[in-house]
Amino acid sequence: MRSLRPAAVAGCLGALALLTGCGYRLAGGNRLLPEHIHTIAIPPFENSTSRSEIEQRITERLLDEFIRRGRYRTQADPAGADAVLEGVVSSFSTQPVQFTARGKATRFEVTIQAKVALTDLTTRTVLWSQDHFIFRGQYDVPEEGRRFFDTEVLALEQIARDFARTVVTSILEGF
């Protein structure tokens, strides 16, 4: 019986070392932003596409996503901010990817390409940038006969939310 006790203690110590030593963490931490950044300005993105409203929805969802993460304040005006996130939506396209037996599209893929940069306003250095940030998302067209435009407007909100979540995750977590 006594020989099992040191083995059990060694096993527990090993497990404890693994749990405390892995260093993996995402929640509440970030690797890319300096400690002095507390307020991030996100002025309206520019829209170089023919799709109206896409820049407004993306800008709104980016503001929401930083707030949802809880560590940063956001505002539209760069005055008084510690950093500014600016962007240009350069392309927006939809493609049908799934069809019924009669040839009606039931699922679309949206592709958004943007140029996005986060700049530290204190040091005037670019903290994160992507000149060709590409986001793809798919959405279903309901069968109950909604018009494509109505469905696209509803899907646009979800696509903007997912786009913003992906950008903020890339900035804060270095992915």
C-alpha cells in the first residue's frame, strides 16, 4: 500500500504542472495591443462596392464586438481615442452554392474583401493590418417564398456580425 502513495502524489503533481504550465489562454487576454490602449475609434468604413449599407453594418458590428469583449471602449471619432480601426470594403459578392431539384437557389455564399488597419494613435504605429482581408459566409434562403432581396438584407446582418467577430479575434488573439 505504501508504494502506491508516492506514485499517486507524483501523478497529482504531474497533472498540476501540466494544468498550470501550459500557458494557453484566450479569455480576457490579448497578445497584440499595448497596455495603454483603452479606447478604440472605429469611424465608418469606406465602401468601394456597389452593395449599399455593407460598410454601415460592418462598422456597427465592429463597435459591438469590441464592446462585447468587455475590455475596450469604442467610439466613432478618433479624437481622444488611443487607437483607430479603419477600413475599406473593396468587394462584396454573392454566389448560389446549393439548389433545389427545380434549379432554385437555396443557399448562397457571401464573400467580402476589405482593407483593415488598427493604428496606435500615441506612437503612430500600425498594430495590425490586412490589405486583403477576405471573409466568406453562407446563408440559407427560406422556402416560404421570401424575396431574395429581403433574405439578403437579413443575411447581411449575420455576415457583418461574423465578419466583425473574425476581425476582432484576429486583432486580439493573433489568429
